[in-house]
Amino acid sequence: MTDSDRNTGRAARPKRADARRNEETLLGAAAAVFVTSGVEAPIRDIAAKAGVGTATIYRHFPTRADLIVAVYRHQVEALAEAGPALLASGDTPHAALGRWIDLFVDFLVTKLGLAAVLQSDDPCFDPLHSYFLDRLLPVCTQLLDAAAGSGEIRSDIDAHELMRGVASLCAGAGSDPRYDSRRLVGLLVAGLRRPN
């Protein structure tokens, strides 16, 4: 066995449950700090929010870019997994769609904290937009199809168009406390209903 084979074997080995929980705690703390303080927030603030030392963060994420990419991917994966789960457990497909859109708004609020860095010249961020579309468009499509199939909403709604509309409504918030993007997104989702 070569060194490369050993390294590949190590990389493919799944993380222990406690290591996964620790990483999820770090990612949740980082996302929360990014929303309030931006992606340039001191690592010690993220460590304090997670209840760990800064060395723990650097052990999991050697660079700030590694942490940013991990937060983004973690949130996209959580959204991707939530769609089918909400459909399976929701009262109606429209209710599942509305709940998923609420989660999408939460994601977008965090993403706004990441926006500047995601649009930077750093090539490590380039694949993230495609990753976002590849993972979330099919989920949104599934939710829309289920709600349309049950007769709750119109059948001519495009997932990409809906997600862009929601993102645009969220981007308008800025620092204006009178602008309630969640309320506007709720009106948008209510407006998808099929006319009687």
C-alpha cells in the first residue's frame, strides 16, 4: 500500500458521530456569527459561540475560506434534506412548500452575510453557486410539483423563477427595519395558490 492509498483510505473513512456533532456545532455557530458580524468576524467570536477554543476551529477548518465554504455547503445540504422530509410530514404539499421557503429565507439571510466573499476573486468559492443550484432546484421543483399535483397551487410555477424571486425579496431588506422580507415572501407563497 502506498502513502497515497493510505491517505485515500483515511479520507474515505466516515467521521465519528461526536466529530460530526462537533463540526455541526461549529458550523451553526459560524453561520450565526456571520449573520450578525460578517464573515470577517474574529474566529474567537465563533469559538465562544460554539463553546470551544479557537484551536478546535482551526483543526476542523484550517483557513477562513474552508470555514466559509463548509458553512455554505452545510446549509445547502440541510435545505436539500428538509424538502422531502417536510413533504413526508407536512399537512399538505403547500404547507410543506411554505415551510421550506421559510428555511430558504433563513439560508438567504445567512448567505447575505457571505455575499461579499462569495463574489470575490478567490477561486475556491467559484463552484458554490452551481452546487447551490444542483442541490436546491430539484428540491424546490419536487415541492412545487407536489403542491400543483394536489391542486393547491398553479402548475405553471418554475422553481428557478420562484427561488430568484424569494432571493430578490430577501436582498431588499438591507438595514431598513421597516422592510419585512419574510412577510413579503409569505405573500408571494400565498399568491401561488390556484384561484377558485
